[in-house]
Amino acid sequence: MLGWDSEMNSIDTTKPLVELRDIRKAFGGVQAVDGVSVNLYPGEVVALLGHNGAGKSTLMKMLAGAYAIDSGETLIAGEKVQIRTPSEAQAQGIETIYQTLALADNLDSVSNLFLGREKLTRWNTLDDHFMEGQARKVFQRLNKNFTNIRVPVRRLSGGQRQVVAISRALYFNARILIMDEPCAALGPEETAMVGGLVKQLKADGVGIFLITHDMPDVFALSDRLAVMKNGKLVGTYRTTDVTEDEVLGMIIAGKRPAGKAQAEHP
Ligand SMILES: Nc1ncnc2c1ncn2[C@@H]1O[C@H](COP(=O)(O)OP(=O)(O)O)[C@@H](O)[C@H]1O
Ligand SMILES: [Mg+2]
């Protein structure tokens, strides 16, 4: 079933999709994530901001099952869960798009779309015909000019690789999407495409954590923003409640804007 065909009407947008509570993670002596709590609602984009080393990726990798948490709680749609592996995260509808566009370079786009989740025929062979047909539909939906889907992805442009990465999230019905600097490797046109896609996914009820350093993207795409510094959460605000200077003050100095209320929900 394709992501954009799925039924989103039944989603209760008043309850958090994700609740991270007092999450901690240390690497040796480095407290990478130090007691962070943040929520994400259906159809909401929460921008996760902070300098390099602030702990953003580590926090998201725990949600994605790439790292184990040291302590804290994760709730998905109100249920306490333990996400120990990437496949456990995927089973919860959590998909990740990394800045490095992590793809298997020697495989083609179809194989990358289905990597680890291949469709088999009833004789237990790879159902290439099915996978290619499905892949073509998803890719074309994102980029009409993307037809060379059978060449190794190392030969593709940044934008085409991003289409493959995002297609994995779409096709497997992500309800929670983590985008870790999704535009870092892209040109302006491709960046605009990712922005359009974020809006489309939002309308479908997908909740998105967006890690980015790009202030225009933050203000164009996010409903709330959460700033981290040295592993700690500085604060969480509605994007429309704060100015760019106030956001930069949080990122650089860890200083909360005076007289502005934090927001636990959109
Ligand atoms: N796998 C790892 N092993 C050791 N230290 C790590 C690892 N991943 C991240 N760190 C450290 O944790 C801190 C937070 O890093 P990270 O989550 O990547 O920050 P951000 O994504 O905000 O740039 C940094 O000090 C970083 O060096
Ligand atoms: Mg990072």
C-alpha cells in the first residue's frame, strides 16, 4: 500500500504521536543527550536545532533504533515502547532520512527502495517485476524525470538519491519521519522539492522531526522548534512565537527568549 493512499482521517491529531521523556545517552565521558523531553503530533513538523555536537542526531538515532537509550521513556501514540533496533522502529512506522543519503551505492534505486524488505514471489524468489512497477510509481510521483531507476545509485544526482531515500519512507507508510539535514547535499531546486514533500506529508498526518541549520527552512516548514545545546534541551516554542534572532540566541548562547511561553504541543 502506498503511503499517500493510506487513510489519515482516523488519526487523532490531539494526541502526541511521539513522546520522548527525559532521554539520556552518554558515549564514554560525553553526555551526548542529557535529559531531553520533546513531543511530536500528527501532521506536525518539529525542527530540531543546535550547533554541531548538540546531540540532535543522537536523540533521533535513539528514536530510530540505531542507538540504545541509557535512560528515559519513549511513547508512540500513547503506548510505552522499547525501540531496540531499526526494524523495531520501522514496525512503529518510524522512518529516517539521513543527511548522508545512506543508500547502498552499488545497488539500483529499485533495490534500494526495498532493501531489507524485499517482496518475494510465492516461490520465494525476488519479485522484481512487482518491485520495479511499485518503485516506478513512487519515484515518478516525486520526480517525473526520474526514469533511470536500474542504474547503481552511485551514478545518480543528489536530488535523485534523495527521491530514493524519501520514497522508502513514503512507500512503507511512515507515520513518523526523521529528516536529519535532508537538504545538506542538495541544490536549490532539489531543496525546494524536499520542502514541497514535507508539506505533502504533513497534510497526510505524518509527524516530522526536521534537523536543519537553514533558518528559512525552519520558518517555512516547522510548526514548533526545539533547541538543544550540549545535550540539553534549551526550550521548545511555536515557530510563529519566536524571531530568528531569538532562535539564534538559543542556539548560540543557550538563552531562552524573555517573556515567551514554551509550547508542549502545536
Ligand atoms: N557514535 C558515537 N560515539 C562517540 N561519541 C559520539 C557518537 N555519536 C555522537 N557522539 C558525540 O555525541 C555528541 C552529540 O553528537 P550528535 O548527536 O552527532 O550532535 P549533532 O547531531 O547535534 O551535531 C558529540 O559530542 C559527539 O561527538
Ligand atoms: Mg547531526
